[in-house]
Amino acid sequence: MGFLTIVPVRMIGPFTAQVTIEERHRDEIAITRHPVEQGAQISDHAYRLPAAVTITGGWSNSAPANLGGGGGIIQSAIRSVTSILGTGGNENFVREMYEKLLKLQASLVPFAILTGKRNYSNMLLRELETDTTAETGTTFLFRAHCVEILITQTQSVKISPNSVQADPSKTGSVSNAGTQQLQPVPGG
């Protein structure tokens, strides 16, 4: 009796890498350094920073025989993935994938990221890194640094400028009362 192994779907926007080598998740809060009033009803002492995730992954346009004998975890991962998925030897595949990630970054449109640990929404690709060496020339190994965009909804409310003021004559906004005649000061 065989067991079905479910591999979590991993995606950066609409793209799924052939291999995901590493995912680094970062969630942090900023804590102010100024004194905070005890019992204050506001949260000015700390606030959540945007979530961030760095994904290291890759694609290959090489058949397994063309990967060479290089050792290491990256080469092993790429060899195992291309032996299963292969791309049929399309020599432009990695260039196309690199260009697609660059277009995703340049679009400035938030996208979703699915990882093995967490799903993110409203993410932008802040930084895309890739190195090419003699061993990785037919692969696209990347490091994508993505950051969440904190999106909020605001509401505009129109109120009368004088309706909530204790002394509108002192704190109210300036209003046009038309042309006025000067009046003599009483008792003067």
C-alpha cells in the first residue's frame, strides 16, 4: 500500500519554481524608545511592521545529463527536479523566467505568495538576486526578497467646522461674511 505525499504548493505571484531551496520568513514589530503614558488608550508604544519573506529557488533549462557533476545542495536539488520535470532542453527558459520575475517586480502590483509555512497577500518583490557561475550557467537560481504592503481603508466624513468646537469664534475656520461696514467702537 503506497502513501500519497502532498507537497505544499509554493508560488511567487503566478510562478512556481521548479525547486525551492529555502524560505526565510520575518515578522517583527517596531517598539518605540520614547516614554509611554501608563494606561493610555492608544498603541503608540509598538506597531507591526510589514511581513517579509525571502525565497531561494530556481529553474533549469538543462536536461539532467547537462548539469555536470557539481556537488552541493543547490546542484543536487536542481538535478533531482530537472530529472523529474525537465524543460525539454529549451535554452531560453531560464532567461524567460528571469524576465517574467523582473516584469512582476516592475509592475508594482501586489501579488500573493504561497509557501510551505504561510500564505501572504499584498506582497511586492523588493529585491531579486541571481548569480551565474560556470556550474549554474543553464539554471536560474534566484533569491527573491518580498515585503508586504500594509493596506488600509479610510473613510472621509464631512462635519460642520463649528459644530464640535467649544469656542468657534476663536478656533473656527475663516468664513466669508461678505462686505462689512466698519462700526465705531462703543465707548471709544
